[in-house]
Amino acid sequence: MSVADATGPLDAAWAVRWMRGTAQVVAENRALLIDLDRAIGDADHGENLDRGFGAVLLKLDGDAPETPAAVLKLVAMTLMSTVGGAAGPLYGTAFLRAATSLGDTGTVDPAGVAGMIAAARDGIVARGKAEVGDKTMVDAWTPASEAAETAAQAGATAPEVLAAAANAAHAGAVATEPLIARKGRASYLGERSAGHQDPGAVSTALILQAAAEAAGGEVA
Amino acid sequence: MSVADATGPLDAAWAVRWMRGTAQVVAENRALLIDLDRAIGDADHGENLDRGFGAVLLKLDGDAPETPAAVLKLVAMTLMSTVGGAAGPLYGTAFLRAATSLGDTGTVDPAGVAGMIAAARDGIVARGKAEVGDKTMVDAWTPASEAAETAAQAGATAPEVLAAAANAAHAGAVATEPLIARKGRASYLGERSAGHQDPGAVSTALILQAAAEAAGGEVA
Amino acid sequence: MKKLINDPRAVVNESVEGFGIAHADLVTVHPEPLFITRKDAPVQGKVGLVSGGGSGHEPLHAGFVGRGMLDAAVPGAVFTSPTPDQIIPATAAVDGGAGVLHIVKNYTGDVLNFETAAEMAEADGISVRSVLVNDDVAVEDSLYTAGRRGVGGTVLVERIAGAAAERGDDLDAVTSIAQRVIDGVRSMGVALAACTVPHAGVPSFELAEDEIEIGIGIHGEPGRHRIAMEDADGITQRLLDPIVADLSLTSGDRTIIMVNGMGGTPASELYIVFRKVAQLLGDLGVSIDRSLVGNYITALEMQGASLTILRADDEMLDLWDAPVHTAALRWGA
Amino acid sequence: MKKLINDPRAVVNESVEGFGIAHADLVTVHPEPLFITRKDAPVQGKVGLVSGGGSGHEPLHAGFVGRGMLDAAVPGAVFTSPTPDQIIPATAAVDGGAGVLHIVKNYTGDVLNFETAAEMAEADGISVRSVLVNDDVAVEDSLYTAGRRGVGGTVLVERIAGAAAERGDDLDAVTSIAQRVIDGVRSMGVALAACTVPHAGVPSFELAEDEIEIGIGIHGEPGRHRIAMEDADGITQRLLDPIVADLSLTSGDRTIIMVNGMGGTPASELYIVFRKVAQLLGDLGVSIDRSLVGNYITALEMQGASLTILRADDEMLDLWDAPVHTAALRWGA
Ligand SMILES: Nc1ncnc2c1ncn2[C@@H]1O[C@H](COP(=O)(O)OP(=O)(O)O)[C@@H](O)[C@H]1O
Ligand SMILES: Nc1ncnc2c1ncn2[C@@H]1O[C@H](COP(=O)(O)OP(=O)(O)O)[C@@H](O)[C@H]1O
Ligand SMILES: [Mg+2]
Ligand SMILES: [Mg+2]
Ligand SMILES: [Mg+2]
Ligand SMILES: [Mg+2]
């Protein structure tokens, strides 16, 4: 993956770039996400997220929230009311908790990034009750959160923290392939769920990648 | 096609052999007749006739009618009550009229054969109102009837008359291929009905072939 | 071919047997020869209504046996009209002394078998009338065809004539209202994918991924012509136009509409078609006074739909609204 | 993919619009956010019943809105549960002061969205209860799954709880009868061919000519396992056995049975399945007291069927028989 052109502080403009980038990458990967969900779910994950982030774009064209938290809160509300399915409430909660963790700060620092990702992850777990290894998006958020925490403590810059999180999320998503699902729709398949990556874990990696790229972070 | 082993007078035993032979040839050609009907109709002609002549076999196992006419009448009633569709009433009428034309004769002579086929043909026309060229079984029965009449007047034996009828019916069936149907289900297709042989004309040829073979007649 | 069946030759018998068990409060199944009557048949003094035809069009006809609709249904083999020896006892079983009306779809086989049956039943002293449903505008009604086919209009004829019989109309009156419905009803169908006749084992025709058949009947036969796939609104327009033209529908006309699924089409798609029908008729100033949307006259699992329009008058609408209690159509009872 | 649709993304809106026109006497369609209420909602003093879920299961749920069944249906995108901002106004629209029951099928998405909606509606001062339908015996109800899915049993819950609400039961009582139905109802499904989600454009799974999927849900997902094609009687046995075992059905038990088509299966085949169900239950001494055979909860045009059995008591049977007047289920009204 490439280095994004954008650089600068993690301010509201960054958050907007993140969300526009997410909308784009989700649109590009709509068919892939549908296909992953078709294999072990109900073939709608890509469509659902595409609809949701499409709505986010429209919202962002109208409003211009002034803090990163305000952007993420707008995103949370939009996803909740347009995505539906499991991913709608889960991503909605994730962005809402992330927003809350940021408070009214104008610029997110490295520790803030790690805290935001941890909050998002914890929100998903609180709502969905999945554990690591259940073959869900938690398997991408959890390593992402851990990697962000480690990078922040090691003194990385905010873009570097995001890049670490994105890379870990990608690895986490890939690692869901052999797992047998124990939560969500894929769990109905039992052992037949093994051999496919979890769509929500893959979309998580795409979202975090967009965050890093919006910050100019280098994603492997 | 082959020369049947059976020979002898056209008596009740011949009529029974004819019907058993028909049942066999219809069963053998069940799929072919279904396929022809699938192309320009509703894919049931082979199934309908197979069911009908299967029932005829059971009837013949029970009853042993003493004249050719009695055999044909039994066949007529059985076809009427088991075949359904267009072919049931048409063949039912054909065999009923054929039986009537034979009266109580014990053995059918050449003129009787020609009269029987003409009666069958006229019965079909009376019920179905089709003319020659409408792409129906009439296009097999009509040349068959003409050929039988010609052969009988030329002094042919009864088996020879039957063979002439069968050969003409076959030719008539083949000649239905380019026609545009104007009666029966195939007429709904308009010009799309051209390019396929009419299933009822083909089954007519099979029935008359069985008649000739049951009499030892040589069918080309 | 994958179907939820046992022996292809037992499909009709087993299915009707199951139907009889499921609707034992409504119907009696007579197994040999096979026909189905409403539980309380014959209803003394009421005109009996008998319809029938090949199987594979369920719920037609057995699903419409009951109060306010048919007194008897006579199912043939799949796509094969029944035989007189089924139709005759069905006719006798529902004759309550006021005579029996045969509602026959216009196919050579149905016409011939019902004709014979009517003759024999008359010979047995039953007054029998027949009406011929021929509503399919896809087929030209000319000397060069077997005439228009009977398709979706049959459902409307059975309902309205059934209501007339139930309110006590005599045989002449029931026959005449049935004929009036026939005169005012037209249909047109489309197939997106063919069905497979159980005893044939292969689809009745093959369509490419981007082709549809316009002007299909209900027997899995190909249609009048094949066109490139279009969207629902475009297809709906193609179904509607020839009907509007044939009936000369104009502003102020009132109608009963049926958007019918051929067996393999989801209800959601039928409502998309209905939506467009409503728009187009609205544009013409034609009102939809009653409607049915669903699987009423099918061709096994064919994917596709048909549109039926009846130009309705007050009496037809009243009869439509009268109570009906059958397996597939029920209201007011 | 060939479907009678226009834009894949407009399928739900256009279909519901058509539904609203066809059943304008019964329902009101609220377009933005999308939900459907019965015409006379809110019914003062009556507990309101709301259900919803992904679209593609028609007639569920909109087809069951009306007297004696649901007060509101909330359709999501195809196979995608609706969002709280649809569920909340639907809940408010049907609250007649006696509170609202959410009937939720057990899927993570449905649970989460209805959970949020219930919380918000409660915050707005509406009493909301929820029941979770989880009748699919194909899925083990264990820590290692999302629990059993809600499938055909939903129809029976909606009908019986709907009748309880209509007779004036309070929120506790309606909730409790709904839960009793859930406790006593189990289902199992089979697919002969997959469906195609409009926005996906390709079939949800591929089956060879001689394979079927046993233990499928209603979202086009593959089932628990794939087996070689069998005849209808054999397949029926496979659907019935795990239900009988799970419910410990024994001689003398009374039941309500639903043999449900998945959307692309002809009614005739469903009756063949029903026939075998009746035989097998008869052998066990279990009586079939009421039954439904038809398309009630579908997966678009999937070919296949599901069997639902409810162990019924007197009260459930009484409630079952009470008048119901919806687009897809109607009697006594
Ligand atoms: N309980 C859960 N906890 C965390 N994530 C979950 C849970 N259930 C499902 N998911 C995630 O949601 C994704 C599916 O989202 P989506 O397809 O949009 O919803 P649905 O399953 O309702 O169709 C899965 O791939 C998985 O990552
Ligand atoms: N009016 C008619 N006159 C003569 N033969 C006819 C007529 N209509 C149909 N047929 C014959 O019947 C055959 C079809 O028989 P069958 O498939 O058994 O009945 P159906 O058309 O009712 O399915 C046609 O191939 C044709 O030969
Ligand atoms: Mg999904
Ligand atoms: Mg035929
Ligand atoms: Mg036929
Ligand atoms: Mg979904």
C-alpha cells in the first residue's frame, strides 16, 4: 500500500480526509466485501458500508464539524441510521466511543490516537460480546489497538501510530481466515466458516488504513 | 425400419399385437416425443401417450376382446380416460371411429384397412377441425389414408396396405417440419413453430408402423 | 432437475392428497378418478361451478374450491388437461339441481375433454353450460391459431361467477356474468426463466442471461418473441400496452387488476410491477378498484409474471367483494 | 441475474410503494424513514406490535400488518436489518398508550438495532418489551454461535401475539404469550437452489445438480451441510426429525404446522412435503390442529422449503383462530 500525500496535524480536516478516504476505499472494495460476506454470511457487508459511507459523504458536504470528535460523532450517527445489519450498530458505536474518547481536542496526539482506537474496540466488544478469535471485526480492532498502544508508548508520531494500527488490523484480518466463527452470521456455518476472511475484519483494516493515509502515515 | 416377425390374418390377435407393439414403440420414443413437444408445445405428448398405452396394456391383460373392432374400442375408451390433453380425445375418437368402421368382422381385408384409416382420420378432423398443412397429426393421417386407399385399390394385401399407410405417415410427419402451426398449442408460437416436426404427427407414424409390423407388413 | 417430489408420475396425486389433508375443512378429495369438491357439495339449488385443466398452475384450480368460487376442480397430469372420466363425476357431484357451469380455458385439449364430458353429463340428465376463457392477448385470435389462450383471467371468472352462483343466480345468469367477465378481461405474461416439467426433466426452454420471453402462456411453452432483458418498468409497459389497446381502456374506466407470479418470482418483484401498473393506469385516468398481487395461476417454478386487467362494472365489483372462502382466496368469510 | 426490478438499490422502496398502493385499505406506508403501519394505528389502549428485519422475506413482515397481527413492519435493505431511526418512529406510531412489543428475529444485526431503538423509545416515554424468536434447530444454541436463528416461527409468534393484543391483553400478557410461542416453536429448512441478492448480482452459493443444502436460514446463506439430492419424503424426514427431537413431541401433542416455501418452490411441492409431515406425525400420534402451506417467510427466489412446528395449547389455538386481516393472512375478517 502507498503513502498518502496528505500530512499535517490530526485535526478536524484530517478526520474529514479520513472519512472521505474511507468512503472511497469502501466503494472500491464494495464487491470484495460482498463476496467475502457471500461466502460466510449474507452478501451485504460491502453494500451496507458503501451505502453508509456514501451517506457520510453527503453529510460532510453539508456540515463542517470543527473538531475531530465532532466529525466522528457525525459519522457514528450517520452509520447507525443508514447501515443497518450488525455492522451498522457496531461501527456506529465504535465511532461514537472514539469521538467521546477524544473530547473537544482540536488535534489528536499519539496517545489520543491509541486511546481512540482502544475506545472504538471496547465499544464493539461491549455491544457485540465477541472475543478475540471469534472471527469478527474484533480480530482486527484488538491487534490494531495493541499495536497503537505499543507504538504510542514507544514515542511514535500520531501518523505512525495510525500506520501501526492499520498494519496490525490488516494482519488480524488475514489471520481470521482459518478461524471457525463463533459470533455473527458466520457462526451458523460452523466449521464451514473456516477458509474465508471475515468481512468485518477486512473492512476494519480498510478503515484504519484510510485513517493512516489521511494522516500521511505509511501503511505497509 | 424392420420387418416384424408376426404374420397372419388381421384378426383380433393382430389388433392386440398392434396395440402391444404401439405401447412398446411409444415407451421407446417417450423421450423423443416429449422433446418434440417441448420445442413447440408443453413437453407432455410422450408422457401422455406412454401413460395411455401403458393403461391399454393393463386392459388387454384383463380383457380379451373377440373382434378387431372390440380391441380398438377398448383402446379408444382407455385412451380417452387416461391420456387427456389434445391427443387423448383425438386418438380416442380415431380408434372409436376405426372400430365402428370395422363392424363385427373377424378379419380385416385390404379395403377394410383403408376404410379404418380413413375413418380414424375423419374422426380426428371432425373433432379437431384441423386441415392438411396445419402442422398436426392430420398431416400424417391424411397421406396415410390416401396411401392405404391407393394400395387397396391396386390389389395390395392387408399388411401391404398397412405398410403403405405407415410409410406415408412417416413421410407426412417429416414434412411437418417446415410448417407454421395453425392448430393446437404450437400455433401460439406463430412462425417460431417452423423447424420442428409435429409430435402428434410423429406419434401417428409410430402407431401405424406398429400396425404394419403386427401384420408382418414391411415398413421402409 | 431438482424438485421436492418423489416419483414424477405421482406428483399430482401426492400433492392433491397433501392439499386435501391441509384443507380438510374446505374440500373433499376424490381420488379415483381424481377430482376435488367443496366439502358441502352438492349445494342444493345452487348452480355448480366446475373448472379444471392440467396441473402445475397451483393454486389454480383446487385452491379456488370453496364457498363463493368453485364447487369442483379437476386436475389433469402436469400441463395436461384432465379426462372426461374425471370431469363427468365431478360435474355430477356438484349438481344441486340447478345445473353446472364448466369454466374451460381455451386449449384444444381442455376444450375437447370438457366437450365430451359435458355431452355425457347432459346425457345423464344434468344441465351443463360451458364458457371458454381466452384472455391472452399474446396470441392472435384468428383462423390461423387455436385462438387466444385462457390464462390469468380464469381466476377472475371463477371468483365473479362463483359469487353469482353463491347468491343464487340461475344457470343462465351465472353463464352470462361469466361470459361478460371473459369479454372484458385480458392478460399478458413474461418469463425470465423457464420451468421444468417433472416427467420431462429438463427446462422447457433455454434463455440466455440477458434474454426474456414476452407473451408466454402457463405451460412452459416459449412465448411470442424473445427480447433483451429490460428493467421492471419497461417490461411492465410491454405487458400493459397490448392489454390497454385490446380493451380500448380509457379515462374513467374502472378495473380489477391481477399481477400474478408464475411460481418462481418473489412477491417483492410483483409489487414493483404493480407499482408501475398503477402509475401507467393512473396516467391514463383508469382506476384500479380491486387488485390481487401474488401467485394465483402459475407454471410450476417459472420465473416471470403476468398482468391481467378486467374492465369492471358495478355488478362485477359487488360480486368480487362478496364472501369467498377457499384455500387461496379468502375474505368476508 | 434476471429480476423484475429497476435499480437494485431501489428494490425495497419501490416494492413497498407498490405494496402500499395495493393494500391502501389495510396499511399506510411511511416513506422516510421507511416503515409500514396498519391503517388505523395507533389503536388506543391496544398493545402495539412491531416487527422488522431485512427485506427479501416477503410477505414477512409487511404482509402481516393489519388487524390481529402486526401494527407496524420495519423493512431494512435486502437481508439487512433496519436501523433504529426507522424502528423508533414505527414504535411511536403504533403506541396506543398500552406499550409496544418488539418481535425480533435472533440475528446480531436485528438484535442490536432493535435494542438501540427500544432504549431510545423508552427514553421517549414509550413502554417497550422485546421478544427474541430463535426457532431454527439447524443452529446449535450454544456459546459458540450467535444462538439459534429466528425463521418460520416468527409468523406464528406474530399471529398469536397479534391476536392476544387485539383481544386486549396488556403488555405483560402479550409478551408472555409471545414468549410461550417462541418456547414451543421450532423450524428447519432446506435449499435446492440459492437465491441472488440484487446488489450482489450472483447466487449466494452454488449447488451441483445433485446436491442440496440442509439447515439453511432465510438469508441465502449456505446451510449446515450439503448432502446428495433425495426425494421429498426423505428430505421431509430430515426436516422433521430434529424438530421432533428438540421439542420432544410425543403422542397426544397438538400442533400448528407451517410448510413454507422459500420463494421459488411451487405450491404443489409444498403440499407433497405437507403430506409426508402429516403421515410422519400421524405415526407418532401427534395431531395437526392447524396448518399453513405456502410462501410466508421467503429468501427471495430461493428454491426450497422449511418446516415449522409449534406445540400448541388451547389458548394458542383460540388465538390462532381469532380474526386476522392482513395482506398475506386473512380469516374471520
Ligand atoms: N457479535 C459481533 N461482534 C463483533 N463483530 C460482529 C459481531 N457479529 C458480526 N460482526 C461483524 O459484522 C460483520 C458482518 O456485517 P454485515 O454483513 O454488515 O452485517 P450482517 O451480518 O447483519 O449481514 C462480520 O463480518 C463481523 O465482522
Ligand atoms: N386441432 C387439432 N387437430 C388435430 N391434431 C391436433 C389438434 N391440436 C393438437 N393436435 C395434435 O396433438 C398433439 C399434441 O398432443 P399433446 O401434447 O398430447 O396434447 P396437448 O397439446 O394438450 O399438450 C399435436 O402435436 C398435434 O399433432
Ligand atoms: Mg452481512
Ligand atoms: Mg403437449
Ligand atoms: Mg398438454
Ligand atoms: Mg445482513
